[in-house]
Amino acid sequence: MTDMKSSKAPGEELGTIERELHIDADPEVVFDVVSSPEHLTEWWPDEARYSSVPGEAGRIGFRKDDGEGITWEQFTVVDAAPPRHFSFRWTHLEGEKAAPGNSFLVRFDLEPAGTGTRLRMTESGFRERGWDEAKIAAEYHAHVDGWGHFLPRLVSYGAKVGSSR
Amino acid sequence: MSAMVDDDLWSAVGDPTRRRMIDLLLGEGGGTATSLSEHLPVTRQAVAKHLAVLDRVGLVHASTRGRERHYRVDEDQLARAVAQFTEVGNAWDARMQRIKRIAERIQRGRDGLDGKGGKSDTDSRRADTGGRLEEPEQQDRQEQ
């Protein structure tokens, strides 16, 4: 299957974004939302063409700002273990096999919590890849909200990164 | 600036000791390898190496005062580094909120179909603002 999952403990790589959230829905429902191409396009890219078979080449597309055409990014499922874990790599070059160093790794871990699900997301690979891609990726769906208030953020961000190790 | 610089910037701030050093430098308005090492569980030599890393990416600037180099944080460069963290973080905050809304909508639909008394979701089908961070702590959780 895959060894990528165990190659690095989550948070071990310092260039990791980590988010956690409670969702009032069953893990099966949440798993479907985070993993299926149909749902992916509801919360992230405009197009999603990939199979859930680990290692198979796929791609996701983002409509360009000027409305003309789609920017495609490579997308490969790393591991799919419903309803507990889903991970994928993206932004590797077309024709390359997704691997550490050429792509970002996104992991979703789901755990039943009360009547719902605790969803934990980590995205890693920034340190290996540099930030330009990350910034481009971020700009698809988020606007930068200015440079103010940066000191408290650094502190809280640092605490998060530090504690995740 | 190039991806290289950005990557170095990330690595520079990604290290917990260096983040602590930045905090100390900000708090004290500057410092030297010696003064920093008094607050840190590492040697003065290690601190000096960390300072060199921070200096190389422009997060601190050195001036020579007396016998030792005195370092100050470059707040513009720090703001730039933090903005980069924040951008990716914001993007994921927005995506996570969308995931939550979609999953909860589906769940409510299922509960309704199963006759478990799911409530109508007309009011909770909030417009997707595309990334506001606030999610009111679930006024719509009366179904359990």
C-alpha cells in the first residue's frame, strides 16, 4: 500500500500546517466530504479528477482569476482508510511520482467524538519545497488579511508548531 | 524574492530555539549572543550560529557595539515571514469551515430522512463566505 504515512510522524517536519475541528456529523460522512472528488470541489478546487486508488495520477483544477481556463495541479491519493484516514499529495510535476520533496502532503485524520467527528488536518512539505507554491495555493481561496497583528500570530503559531512535535 | 529565500525564511522561523530567540530579542529590544544564551538552554556558540541563520535571511540585523555584536529583529521581514504562515493557515481555516458546513448539512439531511428528527436546515444553510474564520459555536446542534 503506502509507506508514506509512516515515514514521518505528523508534525515532525517543521514546515507543517495543522488544523483541528469538531464536526457534528458521522466520521463516514466527513470522510466522504474530505475524500471524494465530488465533495472536494465544494470546499476547494473547481475541478477534481482522481481515483481513490493510492498512487494513481490525478489532478485538481483551479479556475484562473481572469476566468479564462483552468490551472491544473497534480493530485495523488496516498492512503485511503475509511472512515479514519485520508491523505494525498499534490503539486508535484506532471509525470513525476508524488513523493516527499516534490509535493505537499495533506493528511486528514478522523476520530469519533461525542455525536460527531474530530477532524485533524496537517499539510506538510513546505520546508522542502519553498513557499512560492504554498502562496499560490493559498491564494486560490483565501485573501491575505493584511500584515497587521503579526506578533501575536507568530507566538500562537509557534506554540502550535512547537507543541505538535 | 525567490523560492530559495522563502524556504530559508521558513526554516529560520521553523526552529523552536530561533523562535524563542526572536521573542527574546523583541521583548528586550535587542541582544547579543551572550545575553540570549543566558535565557536559553543552549551554549553561546549555538546561539551565535542561530543568530547567523536569522541574519542570513534578514530576520535580524547586527551592529557592533563594544566587544560583541548586537542584534535587533527586522520587523518588516518578520511580518513577511508571518504573513506567509498566515496565508496558508487562512486558506486551510476556510477549507475546514467549508468541510464542516458541508458534512453537517449532509448529516442533517440524513437524520431527517431517517426520521430521527433532524431540523430543517433552511436557516443554517449559511452562504459560503469563502473563508470567514468565525463559526458561531453551533446554534444548530439541538438535534443530537
